[in-house]
Amino acid sequence: MDNANDTNVQLVFGLDIGTRNVVGTVGYRDDKNFYAVAQSIREHETRAMLDGQIHNIGRVGRTIGDVKRELEAQIEQPLTEVCIAAAGRVLKTVTTLVEYEFSEETVVDQEHLHTLDLLGIEKAQEILKEKNDTKYKFYCVGYSVVKYYLNDEIFSSLEGHKAEKISEDIIVTFLPEDVVDGLYSAVGQAGLEVANMTLEPIAAMNVAIPEAFRMLNIALVDVGAGTSDICITRDGSIVAYGMIPYAGDELTELIVQHYLVDFNTAENIKLDSGMKEEVEFSDIMGLEHTVSAKEIWDLTEPTVDKIASEVAEKIKELNGGKSVSATFVVGGGGKIHGFTEMLADKLEIPYERVALRGEEVMKNIHFIQEEVRKDPLLVTPIGICLNYYEQKNNFIMVHFNGERIKLYDNNRLTVVDAALQAGFPNEKLFPRRGAAIHFIVNGKSRIVRGEPGESAVVEVNGKPASINTPLEPNCYITISPSTEGTEAVYTIEQLDEYSSSTITFVVNRKEITCAKFVEVNGSLEPPSYQIAENDVIETRNYYTLGQLAEFMDVEVDKNQDIFVNNRPADMQTLVYENFEIEWSVISYASAPIAPKEEPDAQGEEPADDGEAVAWAQASGEESGDRSDEREQNEPVEQDDAAAHVKEPIRQTAAGGMRKLLVFVNGRPVRLENKENYVFVDIFDYIDFDLSQSNGRGIVTKVNGADAQYTQPLFDGDRIDIHWKEIEL
């Protein structure tokens, strides 16, 4: 703004473009005080504005020009910039609840709160778009957080708290494009540029209700000529805006019809009735009249009652269906005789709690011109000036993905604001995870999330940027949408319940350790099974004897007695952890005993495979009396037995492919789809990076003995693989 000639202070020009008057104020702020150095009030020559909206831009522009020139004469310097306000008549507000849920408990920071605000603005825009029954395109001109929630509980501040979910009630305000363009055009015709733009209710609030009062549930009513603008405060913030299209002009129109006078004469009659006991005027026929102020009050009382009723109903609606603790009234229309008393009756609060705010709220407002009286009519234009210091706002133009768009500049504009105004989908700004899988394991819900996608690629003026990069007028913004990651893929063998769960039985007095079966939706599935959405997975803590025999690859003699915990059983009997089984085996699909190896080059005999012997004994091959019994019932030729003993692994029924179960570092690992296995094959089934030695040696053992990479593997082998730590 321009500086005064005789001081170094910065002068601010505030302009209240009302339905009846254009009020201009020029002044400056010093610490907490505001000094008004010039004032000008001009009535519109004709009804160029109706209900707070410009209908004739040219005539309004000429009136603004008259005010500008009068103020320039008072301060003796030119004015080139102006601060303005849009009427509540055209304001749209949307209040909504928005939530943001984290994938895990997270400490809330400013970025999370900013994201929450953006989600709220986007949701409000969608709500407004659905409800908008006009041709106007609306701009978001501001927002205010009403209330925060942490895990659904009310919190005054969220930053620094740990949360699984954050949410907020947010009120978002919008103005239609035509209204903004009309205001800009009118001041432009007067040779002025807009330095700052706010909303009339906010401007009035800056003067009428100090910030300390806003913790209270208070209503502010700005009664103008065409509209009565309303805002509600609670818990330190503005929580609602509203408007009714009734104000001072309703009374003026009534006086026009009753006394047959023109509109300007009727306006003077209305104003004089509040200051004089008798009012003199001439009607359109030229006849002179003198009437008492009381006669005019009686005439206008029903209309004043109607306005008070409408304002009270709107206040209650905006305040959640209940009255407020107090109401402040500003604006020229607020001086209507009897209005504050009627409003108090409608709100059901004491008369002293509905007050016309004028001189008493201007304690920090000082007028250099002694003849200027502190008046409610000056509250809004002074508030417009003060808003310049609090929040400099304006509209700027930017280019977004080739489209030129207009943004309401609140001095905090970033790339994401341009994206929202251009209708760029919010979900394409942030990386998106692929589809997750939801399933149940042993009665507990489980989720495996998809992979994260790539963030949006942002450039401003051809240089890499982010969604939080500040904007400059006429900058060029390009955004390539973010991508969605791959969907989640998870198999049975990746479950901890599968890899860490085993069950042990005592078969023919020898311990046999087996992997637990896994059921999916009631059916047994292999380890490679890919888990699907809503699968129900259970790990069985039992085998049937038939399944145990199949797992051990033995054929049990069903003609001989079978015992489970010393009780008779059959192949359908269920066996649980540490159950004891006694049976007779008549044949083998394979024997897990290693073939006897020749002495090595040093003449040493290979180590005895105790685990394999134990397995063979449990299968019945070396089980004492039952082994003798098997030989009596079904003798086996020595050559066949020898051939059987030298079979290294079990053979399945399909095409010679074999499988076996070994234990690597204590965990069961199933090997499949090969005819024979040697030690080095184990690295195809475990997660062990041989390139990460960092100078360390690798320790490899099979059943406690040093392993040879080409030695055969057998069912039940115990394998240890780890890096040897370097001794310092």
C-alpha cells in the first residue's frame, strides 16, 4: 500500500461495498491500535446493488471512484490498491467430518494435519458440487478447523500424539466466480487493484468480537441494507456462517409504499426516526408531512419483528438447534428501533446480552478526524483494513497441466491447492498401495498390504518440485499422476504359523516331528497356495493315523493291532501332540536311512545318522519284537531289504518326483519336485544370501557333522547354516 507523505507508516485502504453505501477508510496499525486517517461514505446513485450483489458494475465503479478521490484529497496522495470484502449473501459454507486412518500407530505431525485439511476441503467441494443448483463455479476462499479427534476422542491439538486414526470437523467457505469477478471489475474501473480480499462476516468479527471472546458461544449479526450476515463462534474459532436476505431495505420499501415517497426519502425518514421525535418530508405529490417517530416505529414494527425472527431462527440453526450465550449487532441496519430487544426475545436471552457494537468495541480504533463519530457503520470497513494485516489475500492466476486457473491467495498457496482447484483427483497426488488381502488365521483377522506405488511427479516452471512447493503468480505447474503398487501376494508357507508350527508324536517309542497341516476354508492346501481375500485359515493341531502314515511314507498292517495311548485305534483315529502310537509296518515307499558310505580318503568312517535310524525304528524296521513279528508274518528278502535301505528319499505317486521334510536352523522346510536332493539344494528353499559374507566363513552342518555340498539329504535331517563370527 502507499505511504503517508509525512510519516513512514504504511497506509491501508479498506472499502465496504454495501447495498446502500460504499464506505471507505484509510489508516494504519501501530502495535495494537489502528489509526483511521480518512473516511468517506457515498450512497449509490441508483440501486446498482441488490442484496449485496453488484448488478451494475459501471455505476458501482463510479461510486467507488468518488470515494477514492475524496479520500485521496484528504490524505493528499494517490491510492492504487484497495482491500475489499465479499458479502455473506453469496457465501457458501460446507461443514463436514473427515478422517485419516494410519496403517499402524503413528506420531501425528504437521504434514498429517495438512493432509487431513486437504481431504476435508476436497470432501467439502464434492458436497457443494452435489448440492449446487446454480450455474456458478465456486472457489474455496478459506477454511477453519472446528474440532479435532484422536481415535474418535475430542482433542484440542493432535500434533505429537500417537494415533491410529485422526479426524476433524472442518468448515470450508466458497464464493462464486461471478461475484469475485464483479468485485474485481468494479474496483478496476475506479483505477484500483485488489490488495486483499476477505469476507464481510470475518471483517466485522475482527473488530466486534476480540479473539479472547471467541471461546464463548457468541453470534455476530451484521445488519446491512440488503442482507443480514451471521457468524457463530465457539471454542476459540468461527464454527458457522449464514445469511438471511432481509435487512434495512425491507423497512425502507415499507416506508416508500406507506408515505408515497421515493427510495432515498424513505431512507432518510427511517434514519431520522431513530434520532428525532418528529420527522418532516415531502411525498411524490409535493405535499409536506410531519409525523412522529413513534408513528414510524409502529408502522415498521411487524417488519422488524419478521427480520428479528428470521435472524434468530438462522442463529439457532447454525448453532445446532439452540440459542447462543450472547449476540453482537453491527452495521447500519442494526440501529433499527427495537431490533435488539426483539432479537433478544426470539433468542430467549436477556436484553443486555444482545448489544449494538459501536464505540465500545473501538477502544483501539483512533480517528484522526475529530468530527468522525464511532459508529456501527464503520465496523466492517475498519475490519477489512485490519484483515490486511492478519491475512493478506488475493486471487492469482497459475497454469496447471496446460489449463489457466484462478486461485484465492491466502499467502499459503502450494501446488496441492492448485491441484484441488483444477479438480485433479486427490488420490492421484499420493502413492497408492496395491490391493490388500484380508483373511483370518486361527480366528484372528490378518491383513497383508499391497506394495506402495510411486508418488506423483511434480514440476513448477520446469523444475522438480513437491505438492507442498509454494506458488507464485503465473507459474507453470505439471503433475504426472501417482501410480498404484502391485497387489498383495502371500502364500501359506509365508505364515509364521506354518513355518514355526510343528507337532511331535511318539511312534513305536521314537519321537517323530511333523509339520502341522493347514486348512483353507475347510480344505487342506499345499504350502505354495496363494491366500485369497476373506480366506479362513486354520492350523490343525492333530493328524489322523492315516495322515501320519502317509507323512512317514509307510504302509501299516491293518490286520495287526494298532494302539494310540495303549488303546485300540484305526487309521481314522486322531492323534495329538505327544500321543503314543504302536503299529506294525508291512512296506515302505522309501526308507530314510542313508546308505552306508565308503571310508573317505583319510580312512575315516562316516558319522552314524542317528536321526535316520530313529525314523526307521519308528517306521518299524528296527523296532524290537514288532520287527521280528513283521518278519514272521511277511518275510522280506535280504537283497530287497538292502535295496530298500539304500533308497535316499521318499517317492511320491507322481512321475518319480520326490519330497522330503528337513529342519533348517530348527525350522521345518519341505523340499519338492526333484528326484534326489543334495545339501547344496537347500539354498533354493531358504533365504540365505551367500554374497553377504563380509569376510566371514560359512558354517554348514547336517545332523551335527560338517556338511559336504554334494552329500545326499534324507527325511528328518537337521541342518545348521550360519555365518561364522570373526573373533577380535
